[in-house]
Amino acid sequence: MIRELSFETRFRQSPEELFPFFAEAANLERLTPDALRFRILTPPPLVMRPDLRIDYRLRLHGLSFRWRTRITRWEPPRLFQDLQERGPWALWEHTHDFTPLPGGGTLMTDRLRLRPPFGLLGRLLWPLLAREVAGIFAHRERVLRSLFGPPPVVMR
């Protein structure tokens, strides 16, 4: 069963100002919680483009995993998408969407299509897995706030 999660972050900066940060693969280490011991294994330089494959290593609950993703869509400064080719998930597809906001700024939406590992056991563990993924994205938002500042004020 495929599950979907979505996380939104608003920025004062335009997509053109934000996108270069996300186009730098090395920044992914900055955005990942230290507890995961996430490291990029693919030697630099990594020039983001369709079909770029990036290898990583991370630790989760004391177990070390190798992870490989492939950039499947690359449409600067609007969006990009990565797909897990090898790793802990049965399916991991992550779309990063940068939408200009009226009056300035950007709504960045992270859309995840996930299939938990381990068949029935993974489905039973879904609430725990979803909380862990949400925690990773909450950490990511805190780091992004420290780098890019508070979100824009929304007038209603």
C-alpha cells in the first residue's frame, strides 16, 4: 500500500533565490538530523540533473543502511524529484515543489509517496514510520528557518 505525506514551508525568498540551496546536494547533510549520521558517499562535485544517482549512508535505530536516489525530474526553479533506487523503503518518491506566493515569497511543498518496508509488518508500523518521517521534516524546517529566516506574514 502506497502512503502519501506532505509538508509545507513558507519562505520570504523567491523560488529563484531558494532553489540554488536545494540544488547543492551537499546541503542535504545539513538538513538531516545528526542522529541519523547521514553521509553522502558519491564523490563531489555533484551537478544536479535528471538521472543523477547519489549514494548515502545513514543509521536508523542502530542499523546502518546504504541508500541510493536518482533525480527523476529537474525543473529549476520550480521543482525536482528524487526516487529511491536502493534503501530502507519499498518505495520513496520525493517531490520538492517551489510555488511563488502572491505578493512575494515561496511555498515549498515536499510530497512523499512511500511504501513501508517489510510487507504486512511495515503496514502495521506505519504510524511509527510516519512520525519518524515527520520528525525529520520538522528538523529540516528548523534548520531552514535558521538559514532563511521566519516565514512571511500572511494577510487575510
